[in-house]
Amino acid sequence: MRLPDAAHDAHPWRIHDLVPDFTVEDVWALPVHGGADDFQGLVELMVSSDPAHATSLPTRVLWRARDGLGRTLGLGRIAAPAAAASTRSIPGTHETSLAERLPEDLRGTAAGLEFASLPFTPLYRTDVEFAAELSNPTVHGVMHLGWVDEGRGLPERRRYEGRMAVLVKPRGRFGELYMALIRPFRHAIVYPALMRQIERAWNGRARTAPTAATPTDG
């Protein structure tokens, strides 16, 4: 499910114009598939996710351990909603938020979205993209979701796949060392468990969705 960085870089996402100074840390194909109108369901699923209470014990343990470490060492929490707007500058800039870089047509598009249990702040959303940012003492990061046309079938029956990319700007040498330290744990334990959790939630959503004959707002 992990993809090369090129899978994100080659796609004409709007996020590219906002973060040319960020590095792609991870790209994942999500176990999520649907029609053209199903992307907002993926956004809602991710915004409401709570890894600290995941069904996977290793994920819960690691997530809570990192949260406790963050409280103790001042690294920033990862199991709590974002607090007030960060006063930390994005490394190498005078900006405190990527919202300052948003073009006019993307401003306000994520209004009304709020993460329930993760320290991300929504930036923007379109029919096929969603981005949110995180700022803590180790890194300024972005979670980007995309809805990719799989290129099969008639246009009206095209299937799409969810993608997730993580882009970062570490805060100096300490931030770089921290990211390198946690990378093996993320790839071997946290992300695989997270993918299984997303798959279960998405499939459960599909089973409880209204039938085609039932009126729905999509």
C-alpha cells in the first residue's frame, strides 16, 4: 500500500503550489474505493478518526506512548485536537500557517471541518483534495488526501482510490533526527494498523449507506 514519492509528485494536486519547500515523507494508497462523489465521505472518516482508541493494540500503545512522551518532553500532543493557532513559524519562513499561502478560490473551503482527536487544522478541500496542517516543536507537517481516478470503466461509472501523503518541514537537526527515529515504527506498525482501521471503517460505512433508491445528500 505504500507508494513511491513520484505517485504524489506526478499528480497535478493543488497542494504542490502551497508547499514547494516541504518534503514528501510518505505516500500511501488507502484501502478506500468509490465513485466520483464519495471523496467527502473519506474526508469525514479521516477527520473523525481516533488512533488512540484504535482496535489495534500496538497502534493504541504506540500512539498513547508518543502522546505521553510529547506531554513530558514538550514535543506536542498527537492524541488531542489542535489547540489555538500556532505561534511557531514554519521553518525557514515568517509564516505561522500555510493558510497564508492559500489562493482566494481555496480560502474557506474547509470551513465547518474540525478534527475530533488529532492535532490537525484543516486548510482546504475540493472535490478531489483535502489538506490539513500540524505544527509542533519537531515539525510543521501536512496531511494531504487525494481522490485518484483509476482510469477504468465508463466515465459515469469510474472508480476512484483514496491516497494519503504526508509532507514535512522538520524544525532543525532535532526535528530531522526525531523523524528518522520514528520512521521504522510508523512504517512497520502504525501505518499498517491505521490502514486496517480505515478499511474497516470505510467498509462499514458502505454497508450502512442508503440504497440507490433512497434519497441521500451524498
